[in-house]
Amino acid sequence: MSDNSEDIKKALVTLYVEKTLLDIGKPVYEKVTRLLYTKYHCYLPDCYEHPEYLNSILKKLVGNSSKVIVDSITRQLEEFNHYDKIKRFLDVISR
């Protein structure tokens, strides 16, 4: 698999995570992105490689409501979960 296809998958995951957070509200999106940078010195696209960062921030920020966010992301990426890295991403954020 070429680097280009990995870049596309990373962009796809980032797009759906951003969309889900923005659908909930811009303040939630801003808090998540700010905490990602403050705690891990990373941005949303970095969560493709490190989904545990997103998992941690969502649990800290919204607690039990993080399940709603994760379920939404999972539904949107469902047709792509046959790719190993996307499946791993979904598995890690679902923990």
C-alpha cells in the first residue's frame, strides 16, 4: 500500500472525527483540539496514528457521553473498517 493511500485514510478519519465533533458543537471541537495539543502536542490528524490520545481526551472531556461520539465516528467509518489501520483506530477509541 502506498503512502498516498495512507494519507487518504488519515484524511478520511480526520474528516469524520472533525465532522462528528463539530456536529456536537464548535465548543466541543475546540476543547478537544486544545486538549490534544496541550496534553500530547498533537493535532486531530495525529490521532490516526495515536487513537489512544483521542480516546483519553474524549473520556476526560465528556465522560460517558464519549460513547455517543465514538458510535457516530464508528458508523461513519464503518464501510472502511476492513483497512487494518482504520479498524485499529476504531478499536482503540472504543475502549
